[in-house]
Amino acid sequence: MSVTDPIADMLARIRNAYHALHKSVAMPHSRMKESMAGILKDQGYIDDFQVAERDLVITLKYAKGRPLIAGLKRVSKPGRRIYVGAQEIPRVQNGLGICILSTSKGVMDGLTARHANVGGELLCEIW
């Protein structure tokens, strides 16, 4: 079955795995998903990720039995793309979360994009 929105599918798989208290979650691999997983690892939201054949396996991270990710939200959708400039990058949950953007310099989190003075497509918010 074909997936219309692979990024929303990735976020839904992570959300469902956290609610079921799974240790890891697997999904079809793409470079966009791999770079998003790299950002989540750098920010401390997941423990690790690895590429196994054609799958991306994300090892989830918990603190005292509770998931570190409280919420995930897909902002830009295939039917309605949302683009922001460098000065318009939102602060997620008043600075407690991150947003992930697809910029001309690659996929990066909102704070890094603001410091690099680049805008782009606002993919998702994570808190």
C-alpha cells in the first residue's frame, strides 16, 4: 500500500510506539526520515537510530517509564505546504520543544535554522 505522506506516517509510528511503550519502531527508510531521526537524536528525544537494509529502526528513549516526546504535530501537509522565513520560525511550547524545517541547506531544527538565517518548509513540531 502506498503512503501519501511519509513524514506523517513516521510521526504516527513514533507516537503509537511510545504509547505502547515499545523499545524501538521500524519504518521504511528515506533520506528525509533519516535526517529527521538525526535531529531527534541530537536533541535527545530518541536514544539511537540505524538503517537496516531498507528500514529505519529508531530506538525510543524513556525517563522513569514515561516517553520523552509528549507530542508530535505535522505542520506542512501535502495539501497545504507551510513556508516560513528565518524570522518567522515558531517557538514550540514556549521554547520547550523543537520544530524541524526543510531548508535550502538541508533538514535542520528551528534554532539552527534561525542562527543560520535560513527559512524553509516547516515540517513538524515536537515537544
